[in-house]
Amino acid sequence: MPVVTFLPAGVSVEADPGTSLLDAARQANVPIRNDCGGQGICTRCQVEVKRGEVAGRGSGGGLAEGRFLACRTLVAESDLEVYLPEETREVETEVTLRRTDPFPADYPPPGAMVETVELDLPAPNLDDNVSDSERLVRRLRKWRDAEYHIPLGVLKDLPVRLRDAQWRADVTVSVEPWGSRILRVGRPARKKPYMVAVDIGTTAIKAQLLAPEAGWVASCYNSQVMFGPDVISRIIHCQRDEEHGCPALKQLVVQDIERLIAALLDAQGVEREDVWALVVSGNTTMIHLFLGLYPVWIRREPYVGCAYLLAPVRPEDVGVNINPAGRVFCLPAVSSYVGADITAGVLATGLGDRKRPSALIDLGTNGEIAIGCEEFLVCCSASAGPAFEGGGSASGTRARPGAVESVWSEGTLRWRTVGDEPPVGICGTGYIDLLATLVRERIMDKTGRFVAGAPGVVQRDDEFLYVLAPAEQAAGGRDIILTQADVENLVRAKGAIYAAGSVLLESLGMDWGDLETIMLAGGFGDRLNKDNAVTIGLLPDVPRERIAFVGNTSLQGAVMVAQDAANYWKARDIAGKMTYFELSTHPDFMDRFVSACFLPHTDTEKFPSVSAAQE
Amino acid sequence: MPVPDVSERLSGAINEVTIGATEEQGGSRTRTVTIGGETSFPMLSFEGRYPHPPAFALQITAADVDDWHAEAKKHVADVAGDLEKWAGKCEEWGADLICLDLAAAHPDSGGRSPEQCADDVKRVLGASGLPLVVWGTDTDEVDNNILPKCTQAAAGENCLFGTAKELNYRTLAASCLADSHKIIAEAPSDINLSKQLHILLKDVGVNLQDIIMHPTTGALGFGMVYIYTTIERGRIAGLSGDTLMQQPVVVNIGKEIGRVKEAVSPEEESPQWGKVQVRAPLWEAATAVGYVEAGAELLVLRNPEALQQAKTALEALWPKPPESA
């Protein structure tokens, strides 16, 4: 079997003739940048073949001499040396750690999904000779009335441990849909069980350590990105490769979560054994892939997933390395395209407790909108694509040190980065500012096309693009740019979100103006400029005090569930209460979408403040 | 029992746009043509004002007419190749305007230079007193090359120039502004795209009152239904007060008829369809009348016979002003 060696990493892998270089790289765990899921469209997977013969070659159009598309180039009979140019290697695998407000010393509070209680049990005697397990459950019921289940593993050494603890034992219990599960019985350890809350985004994954005095959020790109930028291309991959597709994607996301947990534990000096629970949020497809559930029917009419309401599972069943007796909880989803992330978001923002209707817009790759109050909850999804999360764009990045997070004009365009570090790319809030500023400065027209000859606009390979920061200022030594294709993706993303919200509101006989608050959620930066979000028509033109930027509510919701089991029930209640609107079959959606694919919107009267500012 | 008044009162009106300038107005046209101004849907005479009947332009071109279908070609055979003669004929045939098609500038059709095109414009203006529509080539690069010269050549004549498109509007908009012409905004069968283009034109300084919109054109039996509903929906929006949809509509019918087999297939091939010399003009006229019913105000035809038929039909159909007025 031919051996393919990837340079400069120097990693080799055996590959059958006929395997694409991209698949070989995936097998070798060598990340190759790729935004289209290996369909030969994005041309980001360019490699150079240094030695050996290959079969096929990505369509020559626009490829430089000696360059091949890894997804379209096949291993032939000979061994190969394949060099990955710098831009092809630009898959960020690095974990970013960010400090947050630390939790109190007595965290997590009583009532968490997993907690340890110290119990005094009466020692058995001839008058009170119930079994050890009944004795334990009897005592636990006095502490908290519930059904208790003692798994065999705990039962086995229960007698020894209770006696070893001299009937004064720490009992660690988890909340389960049917009651409680006893995870551990032993001598008092005076250590609370720690947890990790996880948000699996299509583009980025975030995890927060829930432990005393911990104040860390770790994030990284979802490595599944190498199989395509959105949930659809990943589902297609599962379908195309029935045997390995789904397990491969599952393994990638589990590895990502492993790396995040490792970074969190390392930062806080905590042992894996001390982590007793993962509480996981994310869209329906991401949760499917995390659990290894075959997701293919999510994509086919009538769009049905395997499971939305999931029971807790054992860590080893998922493959995550925390305390083996711990639990993995997944938040409930509503439908195939309205996932646990939106359930978590509704929980975190209290949307369902409000007196007056408000909206929650989750600007993720799989965008979702929920509208409601204490009386009703409705939701829909709108595929926004990864543009605002920095995916699929020439200089896109997630919100991390060095990401351009705000842009404004002082005659010339100015920008600042997260942490004031040299720019590595542009994150979501930076893109919002950049589009708004370019339109305002008339460097771009309202369809998003660059004006030839405007300052900063240059022509490369027959295409206009805007150079925000030249290579000599940038951290990566390459220009930080905005291309016409980037703009199109951003405009489509914001158009889809706005159109979805409009159609959903119309279905309710309401208007944006009827909403008390419009909450924008997402992990695309901390410095949302509301005026700019309205200027590009991402958000409606309502009084700015009604707009609230609420951050990553998916992760916040997961944290809330972890630390208070009451929220676990509430999340299930929310998921059950929410009415899902299918937009793909809605007759007006396409029309609304086209009219929203303009800056700010084709119906200018809907954006009076923007028109007034431009006059 | 009195009959209740069920007529709708609409808040908007279609813009009135005048094409052409007489000597007093700084041009050399013997008359001008005004279209638009309606306050209700077409033909609903009991509901609104219809100050101007639809206007008809006949297409002329310096390009070869080999690709014209036979029934249209036979009328122009004598004058094809002589723009001035052809232009003079148009008035005789009953046209309200002349539409000079610049297809000859396209590299595939002879590649006439910008100067030659500008000269064509001048010669047509000299040969006829009718207001002039000048239609570009559908190729952005060629249009951007020739149209500025042509607008300049027609400065003062208040012509109608087209077409501006979403991807290519700046050059033509700037030339029309500089030389005071009206402009055709072309957006393929979509109200939103059309409105977006009007906003873009407005942003570069074009007055919304100076725009005529072209939703693109399909002949009867060849996509007319799509354009018909687009015009209709746009009209509903405009009459309801949307200033971005209050522009009159032009359709360029003549060049579409040749695509329709039923209209031009010769008798020996399709005897069941009857005489082609009846069929072809009727098809063009029927398409034109259909578009007027949708709301179009300016119709560009090729076949003079079709023009006469359509005009005759519309004289009977077009609402007369109320007696009391």
C-alpha cells in the first residue's frame, strides 16, 4: 500500500490507491483547510506534490503551477510526499483560554446536577436489619425525596465502603429524568464534584469549568470543519461514508472536547477524576454527532432526527475521559433544526418567563430565532452559515486575541483587536462594523459591492477586495482582507436571519416593533455595536435600548442547568412548549430573504434611522 | 337600492415621465411623449386617472437584420442598412418613439466603435422628430464603452437610455446624469431586485422620477407569465405607496417574438396554425396588449403591422376620461 507523507509535519499514513489526499490527511490526522466538505468547490485544500505520481487533479482553473486540490487528487500506486502550503495548514487547532469571573469558593451550589451529600446512617442491628442499599436509600429519601438507583458497580463495594466510612459517608448523586442515580459512596472527601459545561457549535466549541473559584472558558474550532462548514455537509459526509463517516465526526468532536477539558483542568489544577459531569448543549446535528447517532434523516424531508430528548449517559459510552462513574447530560432539542442551543438560550435569557413578547436571535452557523413570553414560545431556524463566526471567509476568525473586533472611520478606517494584539483576522463583531462602515463611507454600495477606485479597494485576480490591514501590520504576515465573496456570505447570513424573524413575526400577526427586547446571542465577539448591526440590517431598526447583546447563551444555559437541576426540568419544559415553524416550505420566505439581502434592506422605510443617517 | 361604491382608492400614483425635448425645451424633437401618471390598476376606468395612453416605440438598428424573423424583416427590408431612412419610416408607421438598438456595437455583430454609435444616434435624431430610446447591448463592457459617447451625442434631447443593471449601473447613471437623460433600470423579473437597483441608482444621484423599469421581457408563450405577475405585483406596491415601485414599465417585445415557434413557424411546417403573415404580427400585438393589461406603459416592437394592430386594440380598450372631467 502506498505511503503518503505530509510535509512539513512529516506524518505518514498508508493509503489505498484511489484515496483522495484529503481523506489520507484526515486518516493521518493532519488538518487541511477545507470549507466545502471535499467537493472541489472552495479550493482551500491546495497542496503541492513533491514526490510520487498521483491520479486526477482538482480542476485546473485558477490553480497555480504545481498546486493540486487535495480533495480531488487521488493516491496512485507510488509513495507520495505532499507539502501543505501555509494557508492550507491554517486550520486552527489551538485552544484559547479566557478568564471569566471566578465562581465562589463554595461552588457548585446545592441542587446541582451532580452533588455530594454527607450522610449519617444508623448502623444496622438486629432490630433494624434492612439491607445496606435500602438503608442508604432510606436515608437519602429523608434528604431529598426521589427514586434512587444504585448501579451494580456502586453496589458491589457498598457494604465495604459504608463500614469503612463508619456509616458517615459522602454520597454523590446525579439527577436523572426518572429520579437520582448514586455515583459514589465513600469516606467524606470534602470535595465537591466538579462539572464542565460544553457548547458544541458547528464552527466553534466552548467549554467552561464549573468548580470552586474557577473562572475559565476554553474554546477551539470544531475540527469537523474539515468535513464541511455547515451541518448539511457533515450529514452528507455521514451518508456518503456510512461505515466510517459518523464515527469519524464523532471522534473529532470528542477529541476537541477532550482538549478543551484538558486545558481547563490544567489551568485550574484540577484532576480528571474530580469532574463528574458534562452538561452539553448544541444544535441537533452536533448533539447527534457527539453521541454518534446517525443523523442522515435530519436532512431529508420530513427532517426527523434520532432523538431530541436525551437521557444521561455514561462518559465511557461517549468516549470522554472524566470520572468514569460520572454522567454526560445533553440538553433537550425542539426539532431537527432547533437544537438544545436554543433551548439553553431561552432558559438563559428567561424568554419564557417574560410578561411581554421578546425575541432571541442566535447568530450561529445554524441560526435560530425564538419569540415568546410566559404565554407562548415559537421558534424557527435559518441557516446563516459560518460567516459571522469567521468561518469560510478569507480573513475570518473566531473572537480570540488578535481578532479585529471593532472598526470605525476617522476619515480613514480604524480598527482594534481583542487584547490589542497584532491582527490575526476579523471576528463577527468586526465584520458587522466593517460592513456598516464601508457602506457609510460609500466604499461599498448597498448590494455589498465594492466601489472601484474607493480607498482601500484593490483588484486582485479580476476581483475587487478591501484591505483592512496590510501584511506588515498583521500577525500572520498576510493582508487582513474582505473579499467580495466574504461580503456575499455575510449579507446572505444577515438576510436569512432577518427574513426568518420577519416571517415568524408575521405568522404571529406581530411586527418587530411589538417586541419588548430583541436579544442577539452568539459567540462572535464581545463588542457588538448596535447601530452598526442595524445599519447592515442584521437587526431591525427599533429603539436601541430594546436591543440586547447576550453573548453565548447556549453555554450559559448549559451552565445554568449544571448548577441547578431545577433548570434541567425547566429546559425540558421549554423544549416541550416550543412550537416549531418550518420556513423551508413557507411561501413568503424566499421573497423576504431576497429583500433582506441588501444593506440594510430593500424596504428602506423599515430602517428609517439608517436612511436618515445616510441622507 | 343604490349600488354601493366598491371602487378602491389607492394612496400612490405612478410617476409621469416625459421623454424627448422640443426646441423650447432645449432639444430638437417635434413632440414629446409622456407616460405614467396612473392612480389605479390598468383598465379599471371607474377607479383612477389614466392621463396617458401607453406609448409604442419601433426598434431600429444598424446591425444586420438577418436574425429577425421573416414577417418582421419583410417590412424593414427596404430600409435596413439605412438608419436615417428607417427612422423616418417609423413615424409614418405610427410609432410614438424610436428605439435605437445598439446591437451593432457588439463584437459579434460588427463591433461598431463608440464614435460610430454616437454618430448613429445623431443621424437618427436628425432624421426623425420622434423622441428616442437607446438600448445597449446586454454586454456590460461594450455598454460602458459606447453609452457615454451616445448620451453625449444626444445631450439636450431628453432621451431614454438603457439598460442599467445591478452589476453595471454606475457608468450609465453618471452619463445620463451628465447629459440629462432618462434611464432604464433592468432587473430580471423580481420586485426586490428592481427596488434594490432603484436604491443604488438613487445613491449615485439619479432621481427616482427619471427611471423607467424593465423587468425583462418574455413573449406570449415564452415566459410572459413571469414578467406579467412581476409587473402586476410591482404595480400593487407602487399604487400602495412604495416610491421605489412607482416607475413606469418598459417591455422590449419585438426581439422576443422570433423565439416563439407558434408565432413565426412558416405555414409549410405548421399548416394547422394558419397563415404566418397573420399569426406573427398578431402574436406581437397580443403580447403588447397583454403587457398593457399588466401595467406596462412603454412597448418596444419590431413589426409595424403589430404596432398598428396593438394600437387599434388599445384605442377600444383604454379607459376614456370620465365624462364629467
